[in-house]
Amino acid sequence: MPVSVAWFPTLVKRTRSKQPHTTVDWRDGLTPREVFLAEGFSEADAEAVLVIINDAQAGLTTPLHDGDRLEFMVSIQGG
């Protein structure tokens, strides 16, 4: 079963797919970082995103599981 991926609206225009919702074929060891980089983002870009897996905050290196729902959101910080 594939991993469902949702992109925050401001990220969509920068993805290779240009789609707000995509899927990725799951494989053992797949991480959000790999999905993010495969869509054309850089490691520096990765510092500004929040990763959500199955409605819970996660890290870029959290292993994905078959059928997971992955979301990338923009991390907004203020002072």
C-alpha cells in the first residue's frame, strides 16, 4: 500500500509534482526526508518544515510504514 502525502499549500508550487496530494510507493526504510528530497527540496529547506505522520508530529528520519499518511507543513516561528 502506498504512503499518502499531503503538501502545505505554499510548498505545492515548489514540488516536482505540483500536486497538493501525492502518493509514494512504500518500501522498508523509507523516511519523510527521502520523500521531501525526492520532490526537489534541499536539506536546507528541510529545516523549515514540520512533519506529520498519521496526525502526529514526527521527525524527518522517522521510518514510514505501509499505508501511512504523511503531511509536510511550513514551520512558522515568530518572536
